[in-house]
Amino acid sequence: QVQLVESGGGLVQQGGSLRLSCAASGSIFSIYFMGWYRQAPGKQREMVAGIRSGGSTNYSDSVKGRFTISRDNAKNTVYLQMNSLKPEDTAVYYCNTVPPNNAKWGQGTQVTVSS
């Protein structure tokens, strides 16, 4: 099973940027459809961005135009570039496969956006 470690979160002011990274174990990482998910306090976990093995991407309406997902299969890593951050982006961010049934959830990385 793939194992995941997220990093790159932090505290940032509204309008700022952060780049999240997700390092995955496993030699077959490149075949997986990977996604970034987030969970805000009191809310369900939601997927915000996905990237297929071929590189095509999709985004939730709430982040479209502000977030960019990418992957480096040679490094078994998925990235999430987050620009123009808003207070409502505050959440714990996780990566996983899509659907999330090929890997155990990691600890996530906290993103806090102050107004």
C-alpha cells in the first residue's frame, strides 16, 4: 500500500501563497490518479484538486484559478501550489489516491489563512 507524507503548510495572510508537497512511497506511484483533499473544522473532507497519471488535472470550483496541482513521478511527489489564499482555505490538507482506497491517510499539513 502507498504511504504518504504531506508537508509545506503554515500560517499565511490572505492573498498569500503556499506550496504543499506530498511524498509517496511505492514503485507504482506513477500509475495512480492522485488528489489533494482538505478538511476544515466541523466539515467533511473534500477533494480540491486531482491529477491523472497522464497529467490531466481537475479542480473544485472553490479553488479553480488559484490552485495548481502537479506531480513529479521520478520523485514520487505531488505538489499543490496555492495562490491568492483566502481565510476559507484554512484546513488540514491531505493527499491520497483518487478514490482514496489505495493508500492510508497521512497526518496532513495544516494551512491557516489569516484575514
